[in-house]
Amino acid sequence: MLDGLDIEADLSDAFGGMLDLSPTSRAGFFDKRLLKVIAKEMAKDTDITIEEGVKNDLRDWEQIRTFGKQFAELVKG
């Protein structure tokens, strides 16, 4: 419920993000180590390639565009 309005989601999705393993990352030493371990496990289960020492962009832009178009159609009503 939003400001007294009964609103239900008709559309939802989840998008990948950025996995920053670069030297300039704000993540601390232990955070980066943990992210690397998780990334290696994730790579085993998916076709995603994670590179160490760089920013990994895991976003699927076609998925995001499709969602944006569907959302716009819902808003137009």
C-alpha cells in the first residue's frame, strides 16, 4: 500500500549489477576476497565470466530495455 492507495505490482524483474574487483574499488581487502570467491562459484553455475582486477558489468541491457518498454505500457494504461 502506498499513501493509502491499494497498489499491486503487475510487473517485476531483477537485473544484474556491477561487480567491481578493480584496484580502485571501494571494497576493502576482505570484501574483495569474499566477492572473488562468490564470483568463482557463480561462474561455475552460469555462463557469466568474472574477471579479476576490473569492473565486471553484469547488466543485461536487452532485459532492461524490455522491462522499460513493458513498464511504460503499463503506465500509459
